[in-house]
Amino acid sequence: MHDTAELAELAGDAPARAAGRSRWIALVVLCAGMLMIVLDVTVVNVALPSIQADLGFTQTGLAWVVNAYLIAFGGLLLLAGRLGDLAGRRNVFLAGLAVFTCASMACGLAQTQPMLVGARFVQGIGGALTSAVILGVIVTLFPEPKQMARAIGVYAFVASAGGAVGLLAGGILTEAINWHWIFFVNLPIGIATAVLALRVVPRDRGTGLRRGADVAGALLITGAMMLGVFTIVKPAAENGWLAGRTLALGAVSAALLAGFAARQLTARNPLMPSRILRARAIAAANLIQVLSVAGMFGMFFLGSLYLRLVLGYSPLRIGLAFLPVTVVMGTLSIRYTDRLAARFGARATLVAGLGLIAAALFLFAQAPVGGGYAANDLPVMLLMGAGAGLAFPALMTAAMAGATPADAGLASGLVNTTAQIGGALGLAVLATVSAGRASALTARGQGTLAALTGGYHLAFWIAGGLVVVAIAVAVAMLRPGD
């Protein structure tokens, strides 16, 4: 069976073929922008030791190189997505590219701690503006279900696999040149992406800022998200979840979120219309995303630490170790997942993919201290790549399927927001659990490597459990036809 666009092309409709090519070129440009954003996160993680040595950061201060970006990025995603609906998604995408590229240059030129941290915060703003609207543009470019599923598969591969590619790129740039180039490399990519976007991404008018400018709602949700992310990455990670400061900041964040919810019920043009949250598929997909990303983040973050601290891998070798995840994920996402989803449904494809991800995490929870890559780690990478390649395109299709064209930007921003929340929660919880378990094992007399491995094992078991809960949510909340 062929969809309408494919029938037109088969019939020899030259304008339809040209329009089809233009859409796919636009998709490549959009994904190039997304890849630049995703790569930046893991590239920076690999370079942190070099940045610390060069600029004299303390361990606490070094965390702000990551946290400054995460707070701005996570806090502004939802607002950025809605701005795309109001001011035009291409306009917001281009503005984000400009901010991100200029901030990347400032990061690369940084010679002091405050300059680098400040530039990273601005970089997070640009990253939020750029990435929040991409899915919204994609679903309007590809209205036919089959082509939309294929396009989202490409996007999901870039968004998910970019982290693994970043580990490799970070290792190469840091070892071959210096840490400044992990930021300078964004300049030609950002400029080229912006120039091409002006040519191939269609201009959209948006519904108008006056019609939907909910300023109070924007301030409430941005404050709630920024403070929430800050609470997770700073006091919760350093002082514990039950510490007074953590509870106080968490309460303020929750109060702001409650104020935002109340505002949305009374505003004439709410920032988040209630129809978005009433759409069952959208609500279910975003809940599943929080749980599954929280679990998967443990694989990349703690898995990298296991390879570095227990097995003694160099940064470059760590990047190569994760390469099979990218290869398998890309093969499935781009070539096969859309066909499987068309035949068996998005829910069945999603559940199968999440099952493979859970299996990978449970298998990694049994990796020994003196394990070998081929026997103990490669099977995990292959399972994780296959699971992510199946799950995330199907998940994003479900998350966007219930959104109207007028709300596509908001739904896109919501998808990115829940992924960010899941990643931040996963990092904070799993890192804390792993460190606590390792300390307890050390106190009992176990060696350093055995204690570290024991901590990683517990974290991987918990991560796998989170993915199992995500499977239960998918089965309960998504219909077989979804």
C-alpha cells in the first residue's frame, strides 16, 4: 500500500516529487540542528577533566559547566515550543541556532570560570529554542502517517544516538586538539544549518503573539521548570532528597507549577490548552518518556564511568565502545521501525523496544569487575541499540499523533521537556544510589573496583525497573491501535 504522496510520485507528478525531495532535505537540516544540540551534552562530559585542569575549577564548581546549561535548557523547552506556535516555528528555530552558535563561540573563547558558566547558560537558552520546535515542524511537513513515522524515526535516531556519537567526538577532539574545540566545532555546523534552513524549511506564520501571549503563565512555568531542574541537579544530588534545602526548593517549584496549572484554567489564551493534557496518547507518551529516559540515562552515564574507572578505558575507547548502540539504533530507526509500527501498531513496537532496553540494563547489572568487552558489554550495547531504535520513534509518533497543527510546537516542546526531566531525575537518583551503595560496600571491606561495580549494579537494576514500569504504563494507557 502507498500513501497519497507516494502515489503522486509514482504517477509521475513532477511537482509532487520536487515537494517530496524538498521535505526530506528540510528534515536533514532540522536533524543537523538537533544533532548539534545533542552532541554538545556528551561532548562536554568527556572534556570535563581537561576543563577542570585548565581553568582551575573545584569539583563543585565544575558541575556548573553542566548544570548551567541544563537549567536554562530544561526550564525553557515548554515555553520555546509554545513560542514556535505563536511566532512561527522556523523563526524560533533560526533564533535558537543564532543564540546557540554565538554562545558556543563564547564558550570556546572562555578563559575564566564565570565566562564559561555564563556562556553555557546562554547556550542552554539557544538549545531550548532550537530543539523545542523541531518535531512540530516535522509533523506539519509530513502529514501522511507513513511518511511522518519514517521522518520521526530519523529524528528519533538523531536525538537518541547523538549522545553516543558525542562520546566519540568528545574523545577525539579533546585528545587530538584541546577542550576549546568541542565548542568551536559548533560554529560551522550552526552557520551552515541556518543558511540551509532559510532555503529549505518552509516559512510558517504562527497564530500571533498577541493572540496567545500568556505572560503570567510563561513566567510561572519557566520559573517552576528552572527551579525544579536546579533542585534535582544541585541540592538533591549533593545533600540528599530529604535535606531541608532540597525539600524547600522542591516545594517552591511545586507551588509555581500549581500556580501555572491554576492560571491555565482561567487564562483567556492559556500557554498550555487543556486539550493537550486531555489527549490520552500525548499524556501516556510523555509519562513513558520520563520513566524510560530516566532508566536509559543510567546506561550512558554510569556505563561510561564503569568503562573508565573499572575497566580503565580512555575517553576515545569509551566512545568506540558505545558505537554499536548508534549503528543498531540508526539501522532500525531509519529503515525498519516505521514498517513494524505500520504492521503491528505503535504500542506493540514501543513495548517490544522497551523490553529490549530493560533486558540490556538487567544484563549490565551483572557485568563483572574483570569483564571483557566482547563477552559482557557488547551484548548490552546491541540490545540497547535495538531497543532504542524500536521504542523512541514509536514513542514520539504517539506523543505527536494527538496534537493539532496549531499545538504541534507545544507538543514538541513537551516531548523534549519530559525527556529532559527524565534525564535529570535519572542522573540524580541513579548516581546517588550508586555512590551510596559503593560507599557501603567499601565500609564492609570490599576493594575499590568491586565496590564501584556493586554500586553500578544496583543503579542498573533500578534503571531496568523504571523501564519495566514504563512498559506497564504503555500497556495500560495506550490502545492497541495507537
